[in-house]
Amino acid sequence: MTKKEAPQKDSKSKKETKKKDIKSKVTDQIDALKKEIEQEKDKYLRLFAEFENFKKRTAKERIELFKTANQEVISALIPVLDDFNRANQQMEKAKGGIDQEGIQLIYNKFSEVLKTNGLKQTEEKIGDSFDAELHEAITQIPAPKKEDKGKIIDIVEVGYQLGDRIIRYPKVVVGQ
């Protein structure tokens, strides 16, 4: 080997080494960038899923709000409905004339307006089992029969619900 050939081999190997170093650096940078892109994609997908859940939740809440938007007004009208019920009961006892028909018509109309707005009477009967989540016990009395223990003996005030939500619990007397 001559002296001229040796430096050329060294420079070629240095160039090849530099090229390999550059290639490995570029490959490392590409890998790092691919990894970063994958992380960003993952963040994006998570954020997108979270946003979709948020949209569904708010849509559900909005629907629920529309269903119960008139709850305060209807709750304020329930005592008037109770007064009508009591007036009807008293008039039936007294067997009035024309006045009874007029009040009965007003009561029916008022009741229908409330029903069309989603108000319905809760369905409980004397003899049903008492459930603290569905009824409000105002008193307990000794049960007339052994099988009446824990059952509704009397309904003092009916309950109402607006849609699926109870807005006034029925007030009941429970057998002990």
C-alpha cells in the first residue's frame, strides 16, 4: 500500500462513518417524531371522546331540564288542586245544585291542564307496603290486623310526580 491509498481509505471510512452517524441520527429523529405523533394522536382521540361524552351528557341534561322546567309552577299549583279535591268532597256530601257542576267543570279543566304538562298522581292504595323512599309517614298507629303491620292504613295527602320525578310524596299513616 502506498501512502496515498491509506489516507483515501481512512477518509472513505470516515465519510462512511459520518454517513452512518447521520443516518442513525435521522432514523432516531424520525422514530422520536413518530412516537410524538402517536402520543398526539392518542391525546386527540381521548380529547375527542371526552368531548363526545360531554355533548351527550349536556344533551341529556337539557332534555331533563325541559321535562322539569315547569316543576316550580306545577308544585305551586298542587295545593290549589288539593283545595279543589276537598271542595268536591264537601259538595258531594251536601249535594249542591248548579254550583257543584260549575266547580266540577273548573276542577276537571284544571286537572287536565296539569296532566297535559306531565303531572300525575302517584299510585298508592290503602294496604300497600310502606316504602320510605316513596311515601312520607306522618304517623304510626297500632295495626288493626296482624297482616297490616308495615302497611299503609290511611292516605292523608296524595303524592304527585312530574315525569319520573316525585315532586310531592304521599303523606300516609302506617300500621305498627
